[in-house]
Amino acid sequence: MIYAILRRLGQMLFVMFGISVLVFLIFFATPGADPAARIAGRNASPEVLEAVRHSFGFDRPLPVQYVLMMKKIFITGDLTSFVNRGWKVVPAVLDAIPVTLSLVTGAAILWVVLSIFIGLVAAAWRDTWIDRGLMALGLLGISMPVYWLGEVMNLLSQSRYHDTWLFSWVPPLGYKALSEDPKGWFLTLVIPWVTLAILYIGIYGRVLRAALIEAMQEDYIRTARAKGLSESRILLRHALRTSLIAFVTLFGLDFGALVGGSALLTEVVFGLQGIGKLTYDALQSLDLPMIMATVMYASMFVVIANAIVDMVYILLDPRVKTA
Amino acid sequence: MILSVRDLTVTFRTEEGPVRAIDGVSFDVAEGEILGVVGESGSGKTVSLLAVMGLITDPNAIIGGSIRYRGTELVGLPARALRKLRGAEIAMIFQDPMTALTPVYTIGWQIAEQIRAHQKISARAAMDRAEELLAEVNFPNPREALSRYPHQLSGGMRQRAVIAMALSCNPALLVADEPTTALDVTVQAGILDLVRRLRDRHGSAVVFITHDMGVVSELADRVMVMYAGRIVEKGARSELFGDPLHPYTRALMGSIPPLTGERPRRLPAIPGSPPSLLRLPQGCSFAPRCPVRFEACEARPALPAGARAAACFRVEEFQS
């Protein structure tokens, strides 16, 4: 068990190393482009260009450049954005992480709990109006684009109905740190959580329902019935456990991607300065050091999320252990 | 009689119209006896016993007739009452041990789960009982096997675990649906031996479904042969094997390789294939494949009452 986890961690480091090399090569070794000019930004003076060239080691071989870059991101943490006039990249990323993590984790808890509930109810009352109603709602949730839904939520809670009893508790847009103002943190995030979660509740509810219905056709479900177990026990203990495998796979991918910046639209709509927003702004201004740092960070989260999923697999399905 | 089935019909609604998978099947099982049910795939042997267990969950299935277990009518019995019998008094062993156990729980957990579904005992006591059961079905190391997952066991061992589970509440009736079909021949013999020994020890009645005439001739006290959803012949084992009456039974016997003497170059096979249940012949459903059919077979032969009977118009001619 411990060996399997250590091996998984080793693989994780290897994958992250591969990603960092790839990202580095794309940005810094693309033929015909001068990375120094791109880092320095438009209309940079020759002195700045020279400083950039020296600081990033562009006058030295590629492997040295790579090591310098990694040192700037991970060890000294002094990677500097020239486009934004000396803005330190690493602290900016570190500031954005709690915002995105708060947003995505809260939404994830919501969507996991609700979609498991919906999937179970729909599968238990399969082909009845309850099932059809829930699946139609799910489809509706999937069909609503998050930027539209977010704007509608804002319109309702921030302006149109803000002064009614329904939404008077909603604070203005923006992020409040959990450590400083827990109540404010919670209240500002409730609507973003719901908005982000709705799409995933729809998807996961449908996926789980399909997996449950498939599992209910298995031979071991017939055995469970022959044992004289109740239908609810069969569904919860025998079908759900095996159905969660597909669910967890999907969750690892989605959670990693969202934490890595895919929550951009939600962040923009609700004025949250998270990783997605940071990456988006960096891309707008071609801020290479910032892009490099956020891409590294995002890949790290995707890889970590997948490693966690693999470990959950071991807990869910004993067959994985020996494989 | 522990089990009395009368005029059992199972009809499935399909897009091409109703399909009668079981058509008027009646049989009895006495306490402590082993009844062999033989037939090709699709003959209805499994469906009829699933109906007895109340395990036909297809919403398009319509079950008719009467199934009495020790006097209690099972057809139309509320799910809760049926659940109390299932697993406790009537247990079932399935064909494929590879898929019959939930892959994510240990053997011990799954056996203890069944015990605790029917008896108010502690988890600890249920585990001890599971260990005894595994020892009873000849697990070499029962204590260790408790914490094994199904995928860590061989097919034969899994089937033993399934049997141990089925026996956990000392059922009065055990339904075994081709429990040896998916296993190696050497393992088969062990399982058959186990079923027979358990019957002797616990006095449970056993309904043994198989398509293997060899297995039936070894194990069963009484045999019933099914074809296209009906019983075509029934009788005590010695009668049925010594003097098969129905041409279908005779054809099945013909396809067993002889143990002594010269082996035929090719085993005789029954020509044709079983009829589609959607388009059953008007008369005797075996007639299209029957070597001795004549005009009368345009009508449907009934199965006469009595312990020894065959549904064929030419029975008298064959009786020796």
C-alpha cells in the first residue's frame, strides 16, 4: 500500500517534470521568436532587453535556461513580470490560489453531494416521472452556460431583487479571505458555488444514474436479491460502490482542470481574482513569465488530482491494488 | 411437499408480441430430494426457477399460475414477505461464480451480510459463522479466506464461497442454476459431491438445473426434461434413464458419448434447432425436429398426471 503510493508520487514528479520541459520548450525554444523580446513586452528599450536576456540566461545553452527558469519559479520565487513592470509572478499566483481553491472546492462539495443524491433517486425510481423530471432538470443545468447563468444570478441578487428579503444577505462582488472574515467568505461565495456547481450536478447526476442502472443489471445484484437484501441496501451497498468508479474518474479530471484555471468564466463574472482570471490577463498581455508560472501550477494540480483519484480507486475497488 | 408449482406461466411482452417463455409448468419438490431439471438453453429451465425465487425483475414479465412453498403462495406475495424467505429458506446458486459475487467486498463480508439480513446476531458472530461455512465447503484456510476478495479466488473456490453463502441460513430449498457449467471438469466433480453431501447433512431439498445429462444421471433423485417452455418428460432417475419415453429425451441420451465399447465417429446430434418462442409450432413443439412424428403431432400432446409421464402421442409404442 505504502509502496504503491510512493510509486504513484514518483510517477507524479516525473509527469510534472515532463510538462515543465514541454511548456518551457514551447515558450522559449520556438524557432524564429526572441523570448527576450516577448518577455520584455512591446516597445521595450534595449537596456531592458539586455537585462532580460541576462536574467533568463538567453545567452547560454537551453538546459541552463531551463534550470534558471525552474529556479526562479520554485526556489527563489523571484520570477518577474516585465510587462507589468516588476510585478513578482510567484506571489501573484500564491495570492490567487486560495480564491480559486475556495470557489472550486465549495462547488465540488455541492455538486458531488447533490449529483449522488439525484443519481440515486433517478436510478431507484427509474423510468418514472421522478426519473424523467430529474434528468430533464439535469439537462437544463448542463445547457445553461455558466457566464449567462452567473450574470443572471448577479442581476437578480445584486441589483433587481437585492433589496428584497430573498437576496438582501448577498454581499457585493469580490473575494473575502477565509482567515479574515469567515462569514463574509461564505456569503460572497454561495452564489458562485451554486452557479459553478449546476453544470456539474447535471453531468454527474446523469453519469451516475447510467452507471447505477448498468450495475443493477449485473449478476451480483441478482445474487444480492437472492440473499434477501432490501432494494435500498442493494442500491446503496452493492450498486453504488461499483458505480462510483466512473464518477471518481470524471471528478479527478474536472476538479484538476477547474483548480488549474478552467473556472475562468465564473471568476470573471463574479469578480474573483483567481488563477483563471490571472492566466487570462497574462495571455491578454502576452506576459510570458506569468503564463509559464500559471501553466506549471495548473499542470501540477491536474497531476495531483489524478494521483488522488488513483488512491481513491484503491479504496473503492480492491482489484486495483494488485494491478 | 416443500414446493408445489401449478400451471406456471411466464410471458414477456415484447415489440413482436407476447412471448410465452414458460407455458403451464407444474411440478413438486419433496423435502430432502434432488430434482434435476434438464433442457437446452432457452427451454425455460432457468426462467421457471427464477420465477419461483421471485427474481424476475423485468417489468415486461407477467407471471401466472401458482407457486406454493410449504403452503404459502409465492405468486403475488408482497416483496417484504418474499425477501424474508429468499436467502433464508430458499437459497439460490448461480451459473457463473466469476460474476455472482460483488467485486468490491470480501467473501466474509458478503456471507455475513446475508446472515445478518435474516438473523439478529452480532457482526462478530456472523463472521465466525461465515468461517464455519467456508470450512464446511472445504476451503483449505477458511479464516484467511474471509478477508479475500472474489478476484483473488479461482472459479471453483468462488463457487464454493457462493454455496457457503447460500447455505448460511440453513435453507430448506436450494436452487442451483447450472452451478458447474462455468467450471473445469475436475472442479465440477468436487462441487457435485459437495451438493450431495450437504443435502445428506442438512436435509435440504435441491433443484438442480443443468443441460448436462451426465450430471443429472449422477446426482438427481427425480428428473424433469424441459423443451420450449414445457415439461416434456418426468420420472425417477432410474426410470427416465433406463427407459426414456419422449423422443427428445431419447435424442438427448443419444448425444452422451458411451463410456465403453467403440466410440462413434460423430456423436448423433438433434437435427434443427429449438423453435423460436415467438413462432412456436401449433402442435407439439418438438415435432419439427422429431424423427417419429406423425399426423397426430399437429395437436399438442398434454403431459399426463403422475410421477412418471411424457408429453408424446407415441409413448405407448416406446414403452418396453
